[in-house]
Amino acid sequence: MSSNQGSSPISQSSGPGDGLFRKPRDPSLAPRHYRTPRSLPDVCPKEPTGEGRALCDGPSVVADQHRWTVFNSKVNLPAALNDPRLAKRESDFFTKTWGLDFTETDVMPSFYLPSISRDHFSSYLQETAQIFMKPEFVLNDPATFNAVLPWSHFSVAGGKNSRDVASSRLLQEKLSHYLDVVEVSIARQISLRSEAFFHAMSSQHELQDRLRETAEAVAKLRARTAAIDRVMCRGPLRALRDALTRNNCIKLHNKLKLMAAVHQTQPTVQLLLSTSEFVGALELIATTKEVLQQELQGIHSFRHLGSQLCEMERLIDKMMVADFSTYAQSDLSRPFEEDSQVLEKVTERPAASGKDRLQSLVFGLLRQRKLDFLDIYSEEMVRAAKNVVRQCVVKSVSQISEIDADAVNRFHEQMRLMTFNQWFDLLLDIFEHFILFLKRIKATLSVIRNVVLEVLDSSQRSRLADVSTATDHADGRTNEDEEEEESGGGEAELAYLTHEGLFISDALNDAEQRSNAAAHAQTRAQARTDAGGSDSASATTESSSSREHNSNTTSSLPLGGAAAISEDVMPSDLELGRVANNVQELLYTASDVSHDRCVKVLMTRAKDGSLERLSSSEFVCLSQAVESFVSDTEELCGRRSVSLRGALQSQAYRFVQRFHEERKTKLSLLLDNERWKQAEVPAEFQDLVDSIADGRITLPERKPSGSEDRKPSEFLFVDGQKYAVVGTVLLLIRMFLEYCQCVNDIPSITTDILTRLADLLKHFNSRSCQLVLGPGALQVVGLKTITTRNLALASRCLQLVVHYIPVIRAHFETRLQPKQYSILRHFGHITKDYNDHIAEISAKLVAIMDSMFEKALSKYEVKAPMPSACLRNVCKQMAKMHEAIYELLPEEQTQMLFLRINASFKLHVKRQLARLGVINDGGPQYGLVMVDVAFYSENVQALRSLERLDLNMPEIWEQKR
């Protein structure tokens, strides 16, 4: 160790002891800014060197004892990082607080610390290695001890010198000084507490006197207590002992009766099982198991009864599942001729009939938490649905002589061999049977659902009763405590009188608690019986022994035992609610299964395309039957099944496709053979149009032939207007009424029918345009030319169709959902196409006259005689035009057409006059032209319906500038 900062360093010597007292340092190696750390001073320094501050700088035991140094540290960083109590070393000791970059950061070297290497310690290691690094280093060796501890040489014999003596004397004086300081401190503390010491000594004598008096008082009290015990207590205690013995005998007798009742459990359970009273048997087993666990625990003779009861309970579970499966099979496979919806009798057992039987099974399965019993009913339901179809097919085939059931074994092939009427009757029979099938399922599931809801309601009422009872019990307990506090200490003294290790108050309270437990258990058992409602417990006929057993067992249960059975055994409210929902879902599944089986029947018939070849009336009958069945099942089950309606929709799509193709092909044939001549209108078509005007968008019923003999008319009258039509348009009107009738009969195909009808109207428009405006009629029909009458007749037919497009649109709009209204835009497009076609026909008529005007007026000359031959020819052609279209087009359309023709005439006359140089100067040529103009105006206005037509003939002259 080094000396203090004020002492001079000791020179190095070759002796082994000198190397322990110094740490050689080269002052030249230390940087100027580095301050040499202060070393700890020697406890026993050597003799003074003459400097006055050598001793005062040393450590003081009195002054420095509370100063903190590094040696007071309890935990350091290596100890915290290598804590052996941790399962593994924390890898994120620093990074969890200071971030992930903490351990990766390079620490810059400090400018205030010197760079220390191993060379700085080489001289020190050389000196200390001579002593501390030796293999024989042991402090017990006096030589080693004297070498390590420098002051030990003071006691070495024969080695004293003046310096050693001085150092030894100084150490003795210092230690004597410390001893004096301690003695003075002790004397001072004793003087401060001297009064307490004298008081303690005097109190000890007084305490001994009091203890002596207390011992004498205790001896007198014991003598008096022994006398009281001898005179007053032994008799009453004997009476209490006899009362306790009597109570024990009663308990033993009750216990033996309880054991006798438990012994009769197995025969009673077998008796209940023989009458299929599963619920009663399960209740008896549960009560017995509870008694074995609480009242008869540890009795050797009953050690195997618990496992036997568990085995019997598992057997009852299997029996209930088997009986429920048998009930489901019997219920779903019984003849449909029976009127009852719930199965009346299952087996020949006395108690195995009717609604109570099903309730008993359901309650027992719920009690045993067999909540998957609905899956059994679902499987039987699917199997029974297949048998319904099979039975109906067998019955129907047996009544058809044309089908040999022995030759054709498969039901699918037998159904395909039937005619539509036979197959349709079979389908109606299947629908009827499935309605009865669903009614039976609904009745059975209603019974099951009522039992589940009744158990759920009973559970909730029992829980409310428990809460109310617990509240009343707590209030009563509080009142009793208050009464006990007010009654004084007489009963408290009795509580501490003991007899054979038993408190008397405990014995009395135990008897009272037993009686209260029996009463409470009976109340809970009665509540559990009431919760069962009208289930099998009420229908069970038990023997007198089983009833006595149940009453004895229940009365022996401790407080809350019956409640524990009810709460632990029955499913929770959430599970019961889930079962109730599954019952409703099972009814939905029954509806879906019925629809799926009907879909099989429908697809079997449609496999060879038979349904696509049905007539409209036959398909309508099929659609109405399916819709009726779907509506009945939806009303019965409360859910809309989509499989059958979807299958019908698929067939309806194919039917609509064939329906449309037939009528489109028929329309094409009619148009290809149409000669575009006015046709007579039969009376039935006029009646058809009149019914449309009255708001009946439907086909009238066919009247018997010869019932009414009315002549056909020349025109078709619609809303006060007459239409000259061709035969194709009459049939087209009947066709789109057939489309509307399909929508009335089969609402589900409204959108498909609408698009097909739009396609039919477009086809009529485009094909008539090709045949009338184009060269189609000349090539197909063989007409020599397309006359103006043909054009006017075609225009009038198109106008008739345009008249009925809004009527058709309104009819379809009433049968569409608001979100489907966008499909009605087809009618707007069709109306525009038809109006464009009509305008093209009008332009064609004007173009015909314009060509005639151009040809005739190009040769026109202004010379006598007047009226000229050219104007005579023009008026003649216009009269022919008027004669051709007058009876076909309305007056306003005829007037508009001739106004356009007159404008064309004036344009050609104006050009010819300009070419001839004739102007309105009032000259001879002007007069001749005016004669022709007057002749033209007179002839045009002489035509019917053109009398008041404003020809405005002055427009033929060039305006003067």
C-alpha cells in the first residue's frame, strides 16, 4: 500500500518486504493535465519524516467512519450483467432503454485520461510476483505474514532499533487513545441513563410482590371453580351428553335409512327404464351420486356404486339416442293418410306414446347435454324426403298401364316415359305430399322448441329465485346478529362450556343447520320438478319405493345440493338459446330439402329437353304449380327457398328462348311472304284491339267456331283512328300480347321476356325496312315495283306499332322492381328507330315526286296553249299520288306530305323559269306562267282534304334585289 499524499516515497530495496509499500510511478510519463489519484494512507505509518502534515492527513476512525467510499457499493455493473438468478442473460440490457444503436456506437477516447498499457504495470508485477505469485504463498507462514504486513516486524525478536521502537511506542499510544475515547463515551451514556437503571431495579421487587398475590388469587379461584363444577355442572353436562348421544343415534338411524334407500337405487332405475322413464331415472341417479359424494362418502360397501351409476347413465344416454332415432324414423315414415301431425304411438311400451313421449326424450337429452340430437332428426328427414318421391313415383307408375314397371326399373326413366299430363299430375302429388311432410316436421319441431324454451324459462326463474333467497338469507342473518348482540353475554358463556372436545353451541347449530338444509333441498327439488313442466316427469308412474327413495335422498342433501344438480346438469342459457335457434334452422333445412327433391324431379324431366318443348299453356300451368308450392312452403316454414324457383327460372329461360325463336321465325316467314297490300281486319282482331284500349293487356279466351258470324272490316280502328294494315302487323299485335300474357302468368321471367319482345320489334322494323325501302321485296316476294301505296301502307303499319309501344312499356313497368327500370330504355330506342323509319318512308314518297318533277319540268316551255302539257302531266301524277295514299294516311299526314311535295314542285319550277329567263315583270311570258300556276293550284286544292292547303306559289319567282 502507498503512503499518504504528504509522505515522501520510500526508496526501492531488494528486500521482500519493501516491495509492498510503494507503487512506482514515473512522473515524466503522466501528462500535465492528468491529476494523480489520491492513494489510501497507511493505518500504521512509519516514523515521522519531519513534515508537520504527515499525521493529520491520515484517516480518522472517528471522523471518517460514516463517509461513503467505493467499498460501500453493494452492486456493480458486472454483477448486474451476470446475475446468476436470471434464467438467461438479458441481451437488451442497454438497448431497451437507450436504443438499438447503443452497443454499436464507438466511444471516443477521453482527452483527460492517459493511455495506459501493460508496460505501466510491468515493474509493479515484477515486485509483487516475488511474494504473491509463489505457489507456496500461505499467510499462516510467519515469514510470509511479516513480509505482507509491514508493521509485523515491530514484534520480531532481536530486530528492534531506534526507528522500530519509536513506531511501536506511537502505535501503542494511538491505540490507548482510542480505548480512552471509548471508555469516556460509555461512561457518559451510563451517566445519562442512571435514573432508568435505578428505577428498573426498584420495579423488579414490586413486580415480584404482585406476581405472588396473583398466584394466591388464582389458587383460590381454582378451588371455587372445582366446587362449582362438582355441585352445579356435572349434572347438566350429563344431560347434554345424553342429548348428544340421542342426536347421534337419530343421525345414525337416518344414515342407515339413507343407505337402504341408496341400496334400492339400481332396482328402481331398472323399473323406470322398463317404462322408458329416462328423466326419472336420470334424476334418481344424479340425486344418488350427490348423496354418495356428500352424505355417504367413504362407506366401503358403496365403493363401486358410483362407477355403476355412471355406467348406467351412459347406457341411458345410448337408449335415449336410440329411442329418439326410432321416434324420428317412425314419425317421418308413417303413412300420409294419418290426420295427426304428431306421432301418437312409437312402441308397445305403456308410456311410449304421443306428445309426452317426445317431450320426455327431448328433456332427457337436454339434461344429459346431448345437444346434437337434432342432427339425428336431420339425417332421418333427408332420408324420408327421398322416400316421399319414391313412393309417389311408384304409386303413379302403378296407375299407368303404358309403363311396364318390371321392364323399366329406374325411377328416372319411368318419369321420362310419362306424358306431360301424367308427369304433371305426379308433380302435383309430390307437392301435396311434401306439404304434409313439412307440416308434420313443423309440428314435431314445435314440440321440441317448446320444451327447450320451457327449460330455458325455468332456468331463468330458478336463477331469480336463488338471488331472492340469497338476499332474504343475508337480511335474516343480519337481524339475527343484531339480536345476539342485544341479548347479553349469557349465551356467550354457554358457548365456552365444553364436553369431550365439542362446543355445545356448535352441536346445537349443526342440528339446526341440518333441518334447514333438508327443508331447502326439498324446496329446490320441487322447483326443479315444476321446471320440467308437462314433460316426462309428470307422466312417469313410479312405485312407492322409488318415491320414498327420492324423498329420503333429497331430504338428506346438504344446503344447496339440489340447486347444484340443476345448475350443473342442465345446459346454460346460451346453449339452450342455440338449440332453439337450431330447431328453427332445421325447419328451414326441411324446406330446402323438400325443394331440392322437387328440383331432382324437375331436372329429370328436363334432361331430354321435354320442358323446353312445352306449349305456353303447359309451361304456365307448371310455373303456377311451382309458384304455389313455393308460396305454401314459405308460409309454412317462414323462409323462402330458392332452389326450386331457381330451377324453374332456368327452365323458364330456355322456354322463353324457344318461345321467342318460334315467334321470330314465324314473323320472318310472314314478312318474307308479305306483298304489302291492305288486308281485311277480322272481327276477333278488332275485339283484341278494343280489349287493349280497355286496359286488358291479355289474350282473350278462344270462342268456339261459328258462335258469332261477323264480317271483317276494311280498317282497324284504334282510339278513334283507322289504320290500314297488312296481315303481318295483325299477327304481330297478337304476338306481343302473347309476350305480355307470359309475363302475367310467369312474373319471374319479366326481364327475359322484355328483352325478347324488344328484339322481336327491332326485327320487324329492320326487316320491313329491308323489304320496303330496299330491294328485298322485289327479290323475295317477286313484286315488280314498290309503289307509293306500298310505302304508305308500310308507314301506317309502323305507326300502329309505335302507338302500342307505350302501352307495352307501361304493362312491363308495373311488373318490374324499381331497380330494374333501366331495362325499359329499350322501348325508347325502339320508338326512335320506328319514327326514323317512318320519316324515311315519307322522304321516299317526296323523293318519288321530286324525281318526277325534275324529269317533267326540265322540258317545260312558256308558250301557248295554256295550261301546258307539262303542267297537265304533273297534276295528273299528283292526283294519282293522292289517290294512292289518301285512304291509308290520316288527313294531317296527307297535308304535310303534299306541302313537302309542293315545296319540291316550286323549287323545280323556280329553277326552270330562271333557266328560261322568265321573270315576274308582268309581261306576256309572266302571264302564261301564271295561267299554268293557277291551273296547278286549282287541281291540287281540288283534291280531298287539300282544299285549305296554302301553296304559296309566289315563291317560284326570284326576289328582286
